[in-house]
Amino acid sequence: MNEVFAPTTLGPITLRNRVIKAATFEGRTPDALVTDELIDFHREIAAGGVGMTTVAYCAISPGGRTDRHQIWMRQEAVAGLRKLTDAVHAEGAAVSAQIGHAGPVADAASNRAPALAPSRMFSPLGMRPMHVPDLSEIATVIADYANAARLAEQSGFDAVEIHFGHNYLVSSFLSPLLNRRKDRYGGSPGNRARLAREVAVAVRETVGDRLAVTAKLNMEDGVRGGLSLPESLQVAAWLESDGALDALELTAGSSLLNPMLLFHGDAPRKEFAKVLPAPARWGFRLMGRGFLREYPYRDAYLLERARQFPRELSMPLILLGGITDLDTMHTAMAEGFEFVAMGRALLREPDLLLRIQADQNTRSSCTHCNECMPTIYTRTRCVLRDN
């Protein structure tokens, strides 16, 4: 009990426990700026007992959003973000900003800006070809990450989480399936990992030891020809050797090609078909079963893949996926993980951690129906909690 809920450190910061609210897009920023509803969302999570909550998704540029309703990091956003971080701190929790570029997952039509991909691809979201950045544009992307980290510090965040997962931009560069470049950012595993390493170093150089810096890294993409577990282990080892990160959060799956590998549980195909815009809805009705695959839920469902990382790395690691009770948290710690990250369980019950501390036998009432997934287009929530 004490190991999970005792104060601990993450790089330069102190957390009241080892539980982190994972980044789950909140759907509460219709004008790409903080709203009172977004503040209330994270205040409730913080009051529920987490060590740190994560604000998702703070894009590094307008074109780096999945759609135009997401926050992108600019000076205009700082005042609202500061109000949010103050509210979280008042509840005793730390707060992290997830920064990233959606890359192939961006909706170019919504953003009114080209979606970026490492190689030539057609965007099913924007219904147009994606833009392949040249070396100077890649340098701009790296600078945008650094600038986003600087603005996060101005906004009062304790940490930044760099998004290296789910075939967002940096993750797509890691993928041999999506990255067919012939320059220094493509080809060999070392070249494909170059962008991730340069982004991490740029962020660290910007914030120094004033903020914790973590990254969310795919262990595998879950598609044939994508990033594999052995390659991900090598990328993680390179990131550790660079010394820019305080921890790695391990994830899996592709928002572009196989999102259910991250979630496990029921595949809410009918619910998605109802909320997608017309062009995507038609394609989804044709391809939905292949896109939203079935992965049976079990507690700590990513542990089998993730347990190889603490065996080969010394840096702190965060276990994500199916963390629902104290036994699972203890299992993670016994396997060598310093932290656990919770998503859907806290959507269902924001006060779950307080109740676990009061009664160690408490379990989450999340059913893993995943009907929360389609609510990202309106207001991310547990539909069972609404009833």
C-alpha cells in the first residue's frame, strides 16, 4: 500500500503517489483554448487522489492537431492553461501537458493545414495527400516542440509528456511501414529514431531541470510492417542513453491503423459510425470491423509486452493499460515499473483512488465497453456514469 501511495519523485518534481492520469483527449476545447469545463474535468481528477493528471492534447502547431478544436500551444493559450494548472495544484496534484504533432492522424480539412507524414500517403481524414516535410520543415517541427515545452513551463505545468505513440508524427517516423524516406530520417532503425531523439533533447534543453520530461512510446504498432517490440526496445535504449527523459510511458497501437490494441475490450463500431462526419462514416461502415479489432480485456493487458523494458532499461517506466485496482498496481511495481497510468477507470470514477486508499479491496466499475471512445467528438466521458 505504501509503495503505491507514498510520495515519490519524477525527475525534478515530487508526486504524492505513483498514479498518473493518462492523457485522454477531453473534448472540452471547442475554440482551441481552455474552458471552465476542461478545468473542472482535471480538478475533479486531481481531487480524486492522483499524483499527476495529464492534459491532452496540447498540439505544438495548428496543423499538429487531430482537428481544429484541440488546443495548440501559443501565447494566447497560456492564461487559460495557468488557470487550469492552478486549479490542479490547489487539489494537491501535479499536472503534465502532453505535447505532440498528430502527423498522419491530423484532419487537414478541419485544421485547414496540411497533415504531415514521413513519406507519401493519402489521408482518409482530410481526403487529400499528406505533405512530406523536408529537412528544414523537420527542423521547424523540432523547434515547435521546444516552444511548446517553453509555453508549458510558462503555464505552470510540472511536466511535459512528449507523444511518441499511436502513429502520430514522431511515431510514424519510427514505423518502417510508414517511413520510407531515403534521407537521414529514414531507412535504418537509427535514422527512423532520429526525430524522437532530437525532439526529446530539444525539449530537455528548453526546460532544463525545472520540469519533468516524459515520453509516451509505442512498444509496437500492431500492424504488419510497423514498429516491432525489438525495435522499440532499441529506441528506448537510445532515448535512455541520451539522458533527456525522466520516464517512459509504454503504449501500443495505431490511431491510424489499429487503435483497439491500446484499449482492449469491446469495439464500439456502431457508436463510432453514428458520430463520424459523412465521408469518414461511409468508409467506416465498409472497413470498421478491420479497423476496430477485438482484443479481449484483462487487467494489465500491456504488461506482457512491457515487462521486457525494465529488464533492459534502468530509467523509470510507467505501465499503462488495465490498471483498475491495488493488486494490479502492486503487480506493476513488482515487475519493475515506477508508476502506473490510468485512463478509462478514472473517467468512470474520478474518486477511485481515494476509495482504494480507504478500502484496499475496491475495484473499478469500468466495464471496458469503450463507449467513451466515440465521445471524444463531443465531450469525452463515461456513458455509464451519465446514466
